[in-house]
Amino acid sequence: MKFAVLLFAVVLAGLSGCGESSGPDRVVARVGRQEITLRQLQERYGLTAADSGSGQPDVIGLEMAARDWATREVLLQEAKKRGLEQDSLFLARMEALHREMLTTLLLEGHAGPAEVDSAEVIKEYDLHRTEYITTEDQVELAYLMAPDRDTANLARRRLTEGLSLEEILDSYETLTGAELGWVGPGDLNPAVSKTAFGLAPGGVSYPQKQDDDRYLILKCRQRRFQGTIRPVEEVYDEISARLQLRRQSEAEQALRDSLWAAYRPEIRLGLK
């Protein structure tokens, strides 16, 4: 009970503007001698004035953040008061964390950013094309969702006239939609899948009523069959990420090998 009263008083006093100063550097919460300013609170919890949607500080969000900070601070101070900083389990975990962080920093600093250029990506793609073969028929789709049939028919007509998805969405506030990219039959519900795979490239479906009484319109951008090799542009980022991981792993292993040779560790298990 004493903890709850203390926390409540500390947080609300700070957020109500009772601190010694004003502006972002005013203290908004305090526990004992530890305090946090508005600026520090916003930085720690990623809060900005824009989070409220009005350009004004998000008071509710700030209060929740201040309460969280104060809760953690009270627990921290109580743990120190009870001497847990000298607890054997705490010291063992801190030592393990210390060792792990130091070795991680060493490896990361040695490996570097591992930049990969386009020539490497294309070479890797050419060597492993069979890894990028589609395992099922796929269609590349865009969709629009309309609140009623009349709006859906209008949206469909605009699509068939060649207007882009963005142009249509900008013109009708009640519509929603997006590019779905490549999808397979299992990515859609059966009714939608049947409609999507019945479209030819460039085709636009008639409005299809959904369970929530809205109307769905699909546009087929392209289609491809099972066994098609996906183009390099589609898998470029995937390959680049894999090459970066490989390069980092190789650099880390090279460091381990060089340090093993330099330090010449001895292992004597006495098992033989």
C-alpha cells in the first residue's frame, strides 16, 4: 500500500507541472533522489508530441511512461536496499553478460558492415537459380474494397479504364486497397482464390460481396505457373542478406582462427 501511494504521488506531481522548471527539462517524476525530466522520458519511451495526433504532448502516454519508469526505479532502489547487488546469482549473471557483450563487440567490430554489391548478388543468383523456382501457380494481385455495390462498380470501371490504384484511392475516401504482390491459392480464402486464378493478366474481377457486406475487386497484374524461376529483382534483398550473413560469419571465423593461433590455448581433459 505504501508503495502504491508513493508511486501515485510521485508520478502525478511531476506530470501536473509542479516541477521546479518548465519546458522539456522539467522534472516529471522522482523517486527518492532519482528523477527524470520530460525530455529524458520522451527519449527513453520514444514519445513525441505527434503521438497525440494533435501536435500537443500525449499526456496519457506520458503518464503511463512515467508510471512505468517510477515502478522500475522503486523496484531497483528496493533491490539495492536489500543488498541484492552483492547476491551471488546476480554477480554470476552480470559476469556472464559482461563476457558475452565483450566478445560480441569484438566480433561485430572485426566483421564490419559486410557490404555486398550487385555483381555478387547476380553471381549468387546465377549459381543457385533452382532455389528460386516457384512450387505452385501464382498471381500478382492488387485489390480494392468498397463499402457498397455502387462504389464498387465505379471503382471497377476506373480500374478497367487504366487508372492506377493510387489515383483511385486518392479520389474516393471510402475505398481501401493495396498491392498484394505474388500470392498462391493457399494465401486466399477459397472463393477469392477461385476469382483471382480465373483472371487473365490485366483482368479485373466483378465486385464480390464479402462476409462483412463490403465488396472486393481484384486486378491481376501477372500470373506464373509452378516451376517458374523467380526473377533476380524479386529475390535480390533475400540474396543480399544471405551474403552479408555469410561474409560476417567468415570474418568472425577468421578472427577466431587467428586468435587461437596467437593465444595457443591448451585443453587437457585427461580423457585418454
